[in-house]
Amino acid sequence: MVFFCERGWHTELIRRLSIAIEGVRPAFFLTTMGQPLRELRSFRHVINHAYDLELDRDKLVLLLKYARQVAPGLKSLVQSFVDEVSIREGWPL
């Protein structure tokens, strides 16, 4: 997969995991999670690469809102994905 070596691969990964591929795998992320995930990914990038940064309180409040939208559903998304792939592949649950 070439996109893993390219710039922006995290963004592309989120986009691809939001798409179901019939006969291969279900979507992992809900399409409604796209914007919150992109914002959280962007923040992670800034924090990892910023050496002199003053955090904006309003931006942090918005990011916390996005995290609260995404985090509670992750466990059930993972379980649903694993269950659906297991059923599709005939693996024991």
C-alpha cells in the first residue's frame, strides 16, 4: 500500500476506514466520525511537531467535544467490526 509512505496517510487511512468494501470488510468508522477524527488527528500532529506552542483554550474545548463524540463509541465499533469480519470469514467468536 503506497499511501502509507506518503504525506497525509493518516487522513487517507481515516477516509478509507470509513468506507465499507462489499465482500471484503465493513466500514470501521462511521462516516459521521470523519470530521472529529480529522480534527483530532491534526491536533496530534501539531502537538508532536511543535516546539514553541501556546494552546488556544477555545480550540481545546472544541477538540474535547470531538473526543467526547468519538471515544465512547470506539469499543463498540471495534467489537462490531471484529464480529462482522469473524462471521464473514467463518471464524469462531
